[in-house]
Amino acid sequence: MVLIRGWFRVRGIGQRGNVRVLGREMLNELKDEGIISSMQRKKFRIPRKKITEFCKRWNVTEFAMFGSVLRDDFRPDSDIDVLVSIDPRAHIGLFELADMKIELQNIFKRPVDLVEKEGLRNPYRRKEILRTAQVVYAA
């Protein structure tokens, strides 16, 4: 925090300076000075064709993503948070959900947190997930 305040003070900017605009400039300068290491943030590509095939095979009526995959803090070691709605006529149990999770991990090549929309019991968590989720597939 002292380092950041010093950066603003040297440039004659008050603490209420426009951090959003200056953030990238400050970050680049701190990288140039070797204070922090440079991390290239790769854009995550959603394999839509594979997701569509997955959803049809497992009777998923809606497939959405939420969490860090949609934000700037998504890193190479981040997991993928997936929210699914499954056709109520499909007989999907605990073992099938485990198989679905494994298949998604193979598709995305990283850990997956699979959440059933119908299983979201905590009202605060449900509200936040539904507010931020981005639908990738809907039947």
C-alpha cells in the first residue's frame, strides 16, 4: 500500500485520483522496474461445439459460466465455474454428475466446479451466481 501511495505522490496525484485510468500505467511501470513480475493474461476460449455436444448428451437445458472465468482475475491456475440446468425428466444422479464434471475437465483442460441450478439452496449465493452467470448454451 505504501508503494502505491508513493507512486501517486511522486506524480502529484491525490489519493482520490482516477485509479481505473491510471491502474494499467502504474502496473506497467511497476513491471518495468522489476517490482512485480509480468503475467500474460490469456483470453479463455469457450469450445462452444463441444459444450453443445456435452449438453445434448447429458440433457442439459442451460449451461452457464460464472466466477473468475468472466472476470479479470482469471488466471492459468483458476478453475472453471459451471452452472447447469438439467431436464427434470433425465435421471441424473450423483455418479452421473461426477462423470459430467470429469468430462468438462477434459474439455476445458483444467479443474471444474459444477453446480446444478436447482441445487442452489443458499439464497445469497444463488442470487450472486444468477446475477453474474453468462449463458453459453440454452436448449
